Amino acid sequence: SLSEVTGPAFARDELGALDNDLLLNYAKDGKPIGEQTIVHGRVLDGNGRPVRNTLVEIWQANAGGRYRHRNDTYIAPIDPNFGGCGRTITDDDGYYFFRTVKPGAYPFRNRVNSWRPAHIHFSVFGSGFAQRLITQMYFEGDPLIPHDSIMATVPDKAAVERLIAKLALNASLPLEALAYRFDIVLRGSRQTLFENKL
């Protein structure tokens, strides 16, 4: 129906105050273990204009490389204070911001000694659930990126580079958290590579 294709609309008042703070949004009796990290950037259209009021969701493994999912059997422990997911809505400049821990690498069981580099999954919604784009963000300087089986499937090296968040010391919090900038471009020659829109 038309309502299924066009709705729902996302509004700021539907989000909790801590939805974009993965350090606190699942914490039971302390903060999660790991390197505190800020991930921020802008959602842009193909002409570089901001895409405002867009729902951005992330999910990730904890600092040990384990997801809070019953099918994840990796030996790293579950962090009782880390849920691994968050969401926010872009502001008028298309800007988004998350506080989290840097995820750990984990074994990828498709071949011997294969590891996934640290990464965060992103989904960006249009005006409804039928308009959802999914991608992954990697961290600048991670030595596992050139060895990753998933990244090896991307023939365009420029597209690979656009999936790597750059260290942003100007946005880091001294003595607290490093920051990484990851802009998401929805279309055009600088488009972010999306898993469901190749």
C-alpha cells in the first residue's frame, strides 16, 4: 500500500536521549570496555548537499570482536555494558554523531586465518523502511583491511577508500576519545558503496 512504501516518517522525539551514545545506552553497572571512539560525519546527496532528518542506525561488535547475538559463538566475552547498536537523525546540515567503543577484529570462517577488520555497519533510511541503504565503515590505518575477504570483492579501489573513516583529531576529546569522520554520499560519482545498491 502507499503507506507501506512512503511511511513511516522519522522524528527526533521518537528517539531516546541516549540512542546515539553506545557508551551509555546499554550500560548496566559501568561503561563498556574498550577504546572510546567518536564516529561522526554527514549524509550528503550526489551534489554534496546535506540530507536532513534522515535516520542513521549503526550496529557493531564489542571491543573484543563479539556481537551481542545468539548466533555469534566467537570466544571473546559479551560485554554486559555494551549493546552494540544505536541510532540518530541527521540535523539540518546532514550531520550525525555517535559515541561508542572501537570494535575488535574477529575471525571470518570462510578460510584459514581470515579476519574481519574493525568495522561498523550503517543503515541510512529515506522517507520509509523501503528506502534503506546499508554499508560498512572501516578505520583508517587498520592493517587487516588489505586482507579482508569482503573488501577484496570490491574492484574499485576508490570505492574501497570511501569506506574507510579518516582519523579526525580536531573532533577528538583530549584524554577521552579519538574521533573518526565518515561521510555518507547517497549517489553520484562519490557515492558510498552500499551492500544493497551495487
